[in-house]
Amino acid sequence: MTIAGSCDERAKFYACTEYTPDAIAALGGEAEMRTPQRCAGAWSTARCPTDGSIGSCASGAGFTHFYADPLVPDKAKQAKEGCAATNGRWVAP
């Protein structure tokens, strides 16, 4: 899968999402993705970091990588359940 950009929201949501070119186009283009309404973190053309990832959710739009949250001990379980609820495929680190 080709990834064209990512939104790093680890500081706020303990997650980082990678988007395919088609997903970026469907969401309004790269300029739109750089807005706080689409990305509440740092937009980049680089992939998300995998260090510290507790798992990822793969979908047709790309991947969302999840990271440990000190306030949510069962973050991996919650992320995995959320992934299944959106018809994503959970990928363990």
C-alpha cells in the first residue's frame, strides 16, 4: 500500500494515521489535511514512527498506529475493538 502522508497526533490522542493518495484526495487534498480540523497534530509526507506502537489498524484509507497511553491501561484492547468496529484489520507490533 502506498502512503502519501501522515497525521501524527501522538501528543494528543496517542495515535498516528497514515493515508493513501486516494484517501487524501477524498478528504479534500493535502492542503485540507494540514488544517486542524483534519489533523490535530503534525502533518507530514513521512510515515508514522513504529517505535512504541502497541498495534495498528489497517483499512483501505491507510493505517492508524496506536501508542501506549499512561491514563488508559487497556489502550491496545480498546484500539483493537475500535478497529474491528470499523471493519479494519488489527496488526500487532
